[in-house]
Amino acid sequence: MKLLSIVVPCYNSEAYMKHCIESLLKGGELVEIIIVNDGSVDSTGEIANEYTYRYPSIVKVVHQENGGHGDAVNTGIRTATGRYFKVVDSDDWVEEEAYRKILDTLIAFKENDKTIDMLISNYVYEKDGASHKKVMKYDNALPENTVFSWEEIGRFRKGQYILMHSVIYRLELLKECGLQLPKHTFYVDNLYVYIPLPYTEKLYYLNADFYRYYIGRDDQSVNESIMIKRIDQQIKVNKLMMQQVDLKKVKTFKRQRYMFNYLEIITTVSSILLIRSNTLENKVKKQELWEYIKKNDPVLYKRLRRGFMGMTVNLPGKTGQMVSLAAYKISQKVVGFN
């Protein structure tokens, strides 16, 4: 059994996937790299095959019809044989020294016959043109270098959330929770992180800048204009988060509070994008989203609506829209809008 399985979803990734894979290969035989060629029409498949030929004991490749990012992750989970599981997007990469710390930590758990459910580390925004690289850290909220439970966490700041970039899950936990991401849907990384959280009991935080999150391509899914064009998919994910996890049943107060805050920021992102699109159609969609929440979970609706973010994105008129920019700045930090 490999120590860590890493899935790399690829769709027309010929221009940048080599950088990603080369960084992952530095994990050596401890790691299983699963490249999922998700119906690419460029040379992605050939590049993936080349890596499998060169590193047959490390690299696997799966060629499949296009199903989107979520379906590629589903394939990775089904194919993986490692003790732990990580998703690395094909335009991102990992930092070598932090990678070694991650693997050393997982080795130590294995040698001591211990397991954890989730390992959290830092990620760095590699944004084109930015002179300062923003690092998302968690040392203010999470105990360092020790196994801990949700009861032992501190308070996360607004704009500070555990995203796909920062998490490694125990593979069997992902299977136990029945995680199945929807096909042909963007922004499913939020579902990937959110749905397993109620099943996590043993957590570990390593204060290392491991994941390098590239922001800069015009066609990137977190480009604001593209997010507005795909707003229906953002709303779909927003609703699925509410449908698949009943927060009232989530054990421990601090975990429930964290998950509520996560859902709150995703709902804020949906609302802000609908406001910024400045169309009548999307104004109606925003009203429909909030009506959906009210109808399906009145208690959750009250919590969201009465919170600062909920009040901010629902202020009437032009003045309300101007005030909503404050919420936009917070959500911008979370999503990393281009």
C-alpha cells in the first residue's frame, strides 16, 4: 500500500501539467500519482502515458470521457490504493521541502500504528503579477504538530477556511462518507472539502507552505467574469452543500460553527456574484436562492439572513449594493477571484 495517493485531474492541460507532475514525483515511491485524462483533445493523454512509461511504479493514468473536475476526482478515489488521498490540480504544484515534511509526518503515523482523518497544511496564492505571495495559514486557529479534535480548535477569521488546497483526507473516510461529486459541474472542490467534515475526528495541522495555487489564466474557473457566466453551477454547489449535510445533526459545537461559517461564505459568494452581474435575471436568481433556503431549512435561513454577511448582501437599492462590496472583499479572499 502506498502512503499517499494524489489525483491530478487533467483537461487540455498540456501547457502546464508537467510542472505539476514533476513536483509530485519528488515524493518518490511513497506516493501514487493518478493522472486522470478527462476527455482532453490536446496532447494531455500522450504526456500522461509518457509519465506512466517512465515511472510505472509511481504514476497511473486513467483515460475517460469528459465528466468534469468532480468526476475526475471520483475516478481518483476509486483508483487510489494509498492510505491518504490528495487532489492537486494540473496547473498547481507543491513545494518540495513542505512535501517532505508532509510525508515524514504520515510515515511517523504509520510507524506508530496511528491514523488521522484529515491533515491540514498551508497553501500559497501564486498570482500572476503579484509582488507579494499571500499564504493561507491556520496557526491562529489550529494546534500545531499534534493530533487534535474539533473541540480543541480556536476561532477562524473571516476569509480563513480549509479549502481543497490545504487538506489531505484518509482515503477510507472518503469512501465511508459516500462522497460522490456531480459530473460536469464547476466549484465542486467545496463539496469535496465540506461533505466529509462530519466524519472527521482526528485532525492534524502542519504549518508548512505545501500547496501552490496558481491564479492567472484568463480561462481559470475562479476568474470573476467566468464565475458569473457559470453562476448556475455555483448555485447548484451551494444548494448541494445544504442538501447533503444537515448542520443540525453535526456533532460538536465548534465543528458545526465552522461548517456554518463555510456555508455562509459560499452563499455570500453566490449572492455577490449575482449582484455584480447587474442583470434582472440574476437579481431574480438571488431572490430564488434565498427563498430556497427559507423553504428547505427555516432555521438555517434565519441564521444566514440575520448574520452580518446575510444582511449585507440583502440590503436594498444602490446603497445596499455599495455596502455589499465589503462582503465581496471577504469572499474574494476565500475564492481568490482573478
